[in-house]
Amino acid sequence: MHSKIIFARALAAAALLLLVVAGASAQGTLSPNEELGKKLFFDTNLSAPSGLACAGCHGAEVGYTGPDAAINAGGAVYEGAMAGRFGNRKAPSAAYAGDSPILHRDGTTWVGGMFWDGRATGGTLGDPLAEQAQGPFLNPLEQNNYSAQVVIDKVLASNYKQLFLQVCADSNKYYDCIGRAIAAYERSAEVNQFTSKYDYWVKGQAKLTVQEESGRALFMGTAKCVNCHMPPNFTDFTYDNLGVPRNPLNPFYNEPEWNPAGAAWVDTGLGGFLKAAGYYSATDYMAEWGKHKVPTLRNVDLRPTRNFVKAYSHNGYFKSLEKIVHFYNTRDVSGAGWPLPEVADNINTAEMGNLGLNHGEELAIVAFLRTLSDGYMPKK
């Protein structure tokens, strides 16, 4: 099974590369730093064993998140390079993340960092996106390399060695340069195209349908979506506990070597990271218990085929935009039938849970969300 998954990922990455190359012609050429980042992003040799590139969990055709519909329909967590080893969360989008600042507290609100729990703070490199890019290479549940030097040696043995040496001149900072190059590619116009119908509407080059316009008005008003999902990136880089239920199909529950708690494991998000950091008070980290980073909504409906299944929320519990919008609207409504939240503390009740929207209004919001997918071709 694992070999089939790796082979499928390799094929998907190859097809993906063709799509991205095609997109690049419309977006302009990449700088040497961005080009290096692209080669690193798609290199299936940078895992142990080889076969898993960054693109294996962050597919361009689905908005740089999970590219396997079958996985998304279930646990939504992807298998790493080692057979049988799974992470604990759904792959977030690698696009539209470059503006996330160094993790910091703005008053009582935490902002910035990368990963669902903010652990790539940006405090080391001054860039959370670059720190995030370094993480999966050394994670035993992802690309599983023994050390940074192992990754460096693989890059030095690659067919893009000369480009690497051109961009990364300081041998003492090779691994930092690898992270920064991937971040440069993830910030490039090839990844962040801003070519959705919404973008053309903003420029006056496209017209929203009546339903899409209704959804946009609700998004910006009554439904309160804009409070956290602010244009142009459709995120504010903060953290929230939405009261999402457990995803019972999450394979991490059956990962005894890496999850000794088994089915009792609870994803504590930002609060768990702050506690593990060791220098925050219980008051500080318990106020963030169960909170996860607000994701971008750009490309939230981007998919290669109409029936392709995408997963939503940090654990992939939701399998359609209709369902997650309905959850936002009715989570706290008596008789709605939602399972209990995984973490009952710090749930956002001010901006969601009982919005009072009717079914048509929910569908209008979904219609608007679909205007955020890149690749729209305006009518001439």
C-alpha cells in the first residue's frame, strides 16, 4: 500500500510540475532563489527513504494542500516517507502564507508563526515561513531525514547543485538557505497568483453572480467571516478554537510509537506549543488551549475535478464547504446534532455557532468562497 501511495504521489508531483510550469509562463520568470526553492519543493529525493517531496502533501492543483482525495475523505493526515508513520494534522496550504509575522502577542491575541500550532515562530530565522519549510525534512513522521546535514548532502548531490551553490554561498548556513529558498518560492507569483474571480472583480474585470454577491455581503457582514478571514490573504494569521469535533479516522490515534496516548490524545494546538516551550505561565498557555491558526481561504475550493474531495479544519473533520459553513452557522443551535468539541475550552462563541443564517444564505457564502480559486479566466 505504501509503495502505491509513494508512486501515486510521484506521478502527481510530475503532473503538478507541468501545471506549475505552465502557470509560470503567465506569472513571469522566477528569481534564482525562487527557482532553487521550487526545485527543493518538488524534489522527491529529499526524504528517507526517497519518494516524498514537499509537493506530496502540498499539491498545487488543490491550492498547495492535500492532493489525495481518498486520504482527504478519511483521516486527512498524510503518511510520511516511512511506511505506517502518520502525522497528527491535515496539511495546511503552503500558499498565501508569506505575510505571517513572527509569532507574537498583540495585546491578548497571538498572531503569526507557522504550522497549525505556531511552533515555527520565526524567532530563529526572522521568517516563520522559512522555519516551517525546514521542519518536515527532519520530522520522523514526514520526510524523516536524520539531520540537516543529510538534507544538505542530498542537495549537493542533486542535478541542481550549481544553482544551490550560486544561491547559497555561505556553507555554514546551507540549511538556513534551503528554508529561505523554499519560502521564497512559496511567496512567488507562481504560488500566490491572485488570479481568482474575486481578484478580477476587485479590479472591475469580472462580475459576481447574484448568489456570489449575496455571499460576499454576508461574508463581510452578518456571517462575521471577515473578522478572521480578511482580504487580501483571507486570514489574519491569528488562532481560534472553533469547537471542531475529533476526526475519529485520524491515523495518529493508532500511532503507538509516536502517540503513546493513543485514542486519548488531544490536539491542544497553540496552547500545547506554548506549554511545551517551557517559559509561559499556565495562565498564558491555557488561554490558547485548543486554538489553531486561522487558515487562508484562498483556493479553498480549488480542485482538479468536480468530485475531488477536500478536507477542512486542522484535523480534516469536514469534507465539504457546505458542511463547514453549516457548522459555523449552527454549532451551538439546539438539536443541530454536532459531536462534542475536541477541546471545550476557549471556544469562539462571539463570531460563530448560532449565526441565524438560512440554508440559502449558507449556500451563498459557499458560492462566494468558490470565487477565491486561482486560475479564473475573465471574459474579454
